[in-house]
Amino acid sequence: MSLAVAQLSARRGTRQVLTGVSFTAHRGEILGVIGPNGAGKTTLFECVAGLLPFEGTVDHDLLFYVPDAIRPWPDQTVRWTLELMARMFGTRLDETLLDDLDLVALQHATVKSLSKGEAKRLDIAIGLAAPRTVLLLDEPFDGLDLRQTRQVMEVLRRDAANGRTLVLSIHQLSDAARVCDRFLLLDHGRSVAEGTLDELTSGVGGLEEVFLALT
């Protein structure tokens, strides 16, 4: 129930976008992938998920990847979408997901009618509904207000405490510092730091200072 990536490199067309990225995410851990725009965070997720060709080694148990800003089956309802996901994996819909992510009142709304924040909560529910030991979420807090962000963080922490490995790409460093156990810092397609908040910030200051110093 872990994810290990060794010397992963990838290209988009003629451009090298990842070079020798290595990291490990452990069972029951929330690993935050952070870095400036264009650092390669989404590309890394797409390679690990098998959507882009790459050189290197990816060793993981069963994995599920939720890209940012997707709207699957836009003409169907929220409940239909989650029930379909459950059936695809041979399980039943966990009704607590609707409660935990404030989707009860939206369960009969069509996916295309959802606001950005509502669609994001549905995306997270889709990922959590998948019985996979490693879950990759790209920008899970984008579009959420403060209360919703805290609520989702609690749900993700609980999921990790139950043994799932979570890897989150996070743009806001303040959110990353509040929810993640460890961090992978990318810059220009390379891994430049990996560790806990204390390990990365020792003698430096906060996560923002580390970010600015290394990117």
C-alpha cells in the first residue's frame, strides 16, 4: 500500500518535462506534491497513472487518479455517477461520502449544472469511492471555500488513517502545510526536496521560505 517512483523522466513532444524524479509515498500517508507553475506536477501524475509514456520505474499497488477539473458524464446526476463508480468496482455506494462532502442536496443535480466547488467535491468523492490503495488527487482544494477545504481535509485525513496512500498536487502552500505529512518539491521537472515539514524547514523558516529558496 505504497507508491515508489525511481528516476522517472518524460517528454511532451520535443520538450523534456520530467528528469530523474524519484520519491516514495508510504501507507497511510498524505504526500503533497508542490512546486511553481510548470514544475511538472500534473505531468508527474499522468506518468504515474500510465497516461503518458515515461522512462523509469513506478512500483505501486492498485492506483486511482483523479485529474483536476473533470466533469464525467455531464448529463447524469451526482448520485448516478457515484453509483456507477461503485458498480464498476463491484461495491455499493458508501452513503457517508454524500454526507461527508456535502453532496446530499446535490445528488439529483446533473454534473454539468454543478459549480466549480461542487464539481470538485464530486471529483473527490469519485476518487474515495474507488477501492484502490493509492489515490492521486490533482488540486483537490481548488474551487473550495475555507469551510469546505477544512471539511475535505478532515475526510482525506480519515481516509489516510484507514491505510490508503494519498498523493495530492497542491498549489496553495498553506493548504499543503495543513494537510500533508510529507512533501515532494518539484522545480523545472526535477525533484529538489522531499521530507516532512520539520525536515524541510529546519533552520529556514516556513514552507514558503523553502519553496522560494529552492525554486
